[in-house]
Amino acid sequence: MRNPAPIIATLCLGLLVVFLLIRTDPPEPTTPAIPEKTTPPNPTALSILAANPDWTTLEAYQRTISRSDFEKLLTEIFTTDETWREFILIRDESAEIITNPDPAEPPFVLHFATPENTLPTPRGWKDTATRPIPPEGKPLANLHIAIDPGHIGGEWAKIEERWFQIGNEKPVTEGDMTLYVAKLLKPLLEELGATVTLVRSTAEPVTPLRPENLASLAAENAIDDPDSLRRFAERLFYRTAEIRARAELVNQTIKPDLVLCLHFNAEAWGDPNNPTLIPRTHFHILLNGAYTPDEVRLADQRFALLKKLLQRTHEEEALVGKTVAEIFSEISALPAYIYPPGGKNVRPVPSSPFLYARNLLANRLYDAPVLFMEPYVMNSTHDYARIQAGDYEGLREINGQQLPSIFREYAEGLAKALMKHYSR
């Protein structure tokens, strides 16, 4: 196999440029080492900072899924083309999964369930159907929810490029705003009976790593330019190391039944000190899925795809997400975001115009079902005015309308949506 360093460097620079130019739903925070099309696929290639997957852990899912369900989820939700065929051979009674380029290493064989032999799906979270019936007035009892306030706040916001300011007005800082919403949402969910844990409760990063700790790794995977190396090390810090640290906390310590990843969306705003405001706003929710060819070729991502598929997280995400989208959109009056046609890293979920499948680091690494919330547009004229108004009780006139605090609307809308879902 040829030296992948030049390929990695080119790809990293390209991803960095895309990240700087496109703000809505930024790209997947990994920088894979992808072979050229003429090079045979390397089944052991990994994303940056990823560990080698333990394929033997999939043994727990033997005979838990039928062939038809496996193929339907694989082809209609979790992948975007047929690249998976390079690594997965579906037979009538089993699927053979290549995990190692050594032909002497046998593939992992997953045996399908049959009507006569179907085993229960093992998982560490409770789904809607099997959760114990809650007591009257506490529809979220017996449910552990993790709230993950997206991004980082405070001094880190500028590094993360989720910050802008118009003149002397209050800076718009997504990481601080999501944390504020999380702290409003937590007592609302607890009042409904849920056990709630915040993945972060301050503006500080969860990871102990800092950009300077990742400088040598950045140098191995980026062009030899000091400014580019600095930006790439920063990106590894806030978009890879930080999310992996949160995943470790969610999976090993919190162990929730559902994760709510809170975000505010944005479109391209250009210069953060002289940002462009736009006239539109919108809302959508991301579920895990739509792995691209490059992602399928990476062993850690292919393993995560199969684990998510076999745990049946998509069914739970789509079930809860449909209700949340329905109720939240009614309360917020936000229209559905529509991805531009021809997008190769996203799939619409048929059950709701607000739901899309997309493979992000957080909704891939978190073991529990994840609702990745993307309401409002921070640099829309309408939402910007509401953000500048800050938090308040009741209604205020904003742009000729009597409106609640955008932060309270976010928290209360999500709480009411979850109450509605788990009361059904």
C-alpha cells in the first residue's frame, strides 16, 4: 500500500477549507486515512484518535436480527451507496464481515435470526416499548436522560468558531447558549420524573487535552504550514478529542437511556466580527446513519455502524424523534430544514420532514439513542433579535411579535415533546 501521508494532508486541508466556508451542520470531526480508488480497501484503517474495534463484542447480537431487517437498515438508513459490499457479504443465513486484510484471518460471521430462533437484543438502555409503566403524573419516570450541551463556551468559543458579534452587541456564543438551555431543561425533565445528567455543566471542555497536546499529531496529518498546523490542532481538540471524552463519560459513567445533544444551527456568516444575517430560520433533528463510502472504509466507523444497527438504536431514535419534531415544531413555529439536493452524507427519514440520518461523531460514539437537535439559526434576523433579548419570563415584543425567551421556548418545547411521547 502506498504512503498515505500526502493523501491525508490533502484531505485534511480540504476538510479545513470546507469547515471555514460552510457553517450549517459542519462536517464529521474525523480525518480519515482514505486509500485511493485504485488501492485495495484496508479494513483496518482508523479515524484519528480512534481505537481498534473489538469485533468479538458483536457476538452478543447473534440471531437477534433477521436477514431482511439487517439488509433494510444497512441499505436504507446506515449507508449512502454500496461501498459496504467491499466488507460485508450477505448470505441467506448469515453476514460475513471482513475485519482484517490478512486473508488468513477469517471474517466475523453474524448469524441471522429466524422465526424459530430469535434472541432478544442486548443493550444497556431502555426503549419506549420495554420501559416500565411510569406512575401517574410522572411520564418520564424510569428514564435516564443525558443532556449534552453542544460545543464549548467562554474563552473557547472563538477557537471553536461558534461565535460572532455585531458591533457592541452581546456576542452570540453557541456553547454558552446550549448550556443555558440545558440548565433550564434539566429541572423540567426531573419534574416529569426523569433522572437527568448534564454531560458538561460549565463552559470548560470535558477533555483534559488542549491544542498544544495535539500539535505533534496535527503535524503528522497536515501540511507543513504553522498557521494550518495550529488550526488543525485546535480542530482536533474541539471536534475530536472533546467529543471522544464526552462519549467516554456518557458510555462508561452516565449510561443513559437517551441522549439529547443540544445545538443552535447557523448558516454561513462570513467575518465573525461583521457577520451576515439572513432572513430564514429552520429546525431539524439528526439521527445516526448515512455513513459515506470513506466512513464505511474506516474500521472504527464500520464497527460503530454495525453496533448501532444491531442495537436497533435507529428505531428508537426515529420513534422518539418523530414526536419531538412534531411537538417542538408546533411550539416554535419553525419550518423544517431541507438539505440541498445531491447531498452525499445525509438521508431523509421518511417518518418526518424534520428527521435526517447523518453520521456525526457524537451520535455515532454514544451508545444510547441520540437526538441531535438543530433548531433556530443564530444568524437569522429573527432568531438573532431573540438571542439579543436574552432570557426573560412571559412574552416580549420582538420584531412585531409577542414571543417568549428563545431559551425557554427551546427547553419547554423539548420537555413538552418528551412528555407527549412517553405519555402515549
